[in-house]
Amino acid sequence: MSEPPRSPDVVWHEEGVPRAERWATSGLTGATVWLTGLSGSGKSTAASALTRVLVSRGVATYTLDGDNLRHGLNGDLGFSAADRTENVRRVAEVARLFADAGIVAVVPLISPYRAGREHARRLHDAAGLPFLEVFVDVPLEVCEARDPKGLYAKARAGDLPGFTGIDDPYEPPEHPDLVVAADRETPEAAAERIAAWVGSAVSAGG
């Protein structure tokens, strides 16, 4: 995944207050939890459960849901390979900003291509911010049987071309930080496992 072009006249402006000082003053520590998987795998359900757990423990958290972002920030994007790539790039940049602000960004996003997810990780690594890639691993046939939004049925009927898992590929993570088998694990159990990592990352960062 290549970087977008930048104007040579744009210069990075260093913030006057270091991150460590901002975090110490607010008592916050940021990180990004990136949940990837097929449509219908349970990413958003796991993200909601995780948010409830983190908030109950006093962790500042915000969910950057892929569908919700397409109502505003990414409303100009379709579902071509190029638009999917741009969608992931924008969300990764926003997640990094949230994490830098001291918020745990929870990102349930299909993000079908490895290059896009690796780019998101590199952004965080370069900024010294924790990044957890969670693979919500559910077989295609299970996701299709669930079909909570009726999207697989539309894709099979030819009414939704380029649908991930049907006529556009999903590239599963090769080395995810955590795997959630959402067809065999409750969202609450998955949330507890993810929250344990967040707790470690926040403690280390704080």
C-alpha cells in the first residue's frame, strides 16, 4: 500500500506539549484495537462488548465502526478495490489520532486486504502507539448463513458486485495478535480476552 501524495509545501508542525505529558495530565493512555473479518463474522458485536467492558473499567474508548464512518467521513467511497483501500487508510489515520489523544480506538472493519492492515500497524508503530490486530475468524458458510444484513443473498443474486468473500477476496491475517472464533466464543468472552491485552498495553504506556 503506497502513501498518498503530499504537497511539498506542507510541513509537519510539532505539538507544544509532549504526548507523555498530555497523557499524564489526563490519566489517559491510547491504543487501537483493529477487528478484521468477513461481513457477519461478529466484529461489531465483539466491539460493542469490548467497549462495554473497557468503559466499565474507566478506560476512555471510542468505536470507529466501518458502516458508521461511511455515513460521513467515507461517504464518498464505494466498494471497488481502490475505494476499500482508501477507506482503510482513512480509518487507520483517524484511529492513530484517537490513540495519540489517549483514547482506545476500537475499529471493527472488514479491511479485506493485508496491505491495508499492515499499513495501519505501521502508522501506529511509527508513532509509538499500541496496535492490536484481532482476527474475527468465522467460516464463510457461517457468515453467509447468518447474513444479518441480507448482503450475501444480494451478492449471490448478482445485485451486489464486488462483495468480500463472494467475488472479491478476503485476505486473512497471517500473524494476528489475537484470534476470536466468534462462532464458538461468546462476545463477552472475546471482549474479556481483548480487554486483558488493552489493560497490559495501557499499563505499559502509562
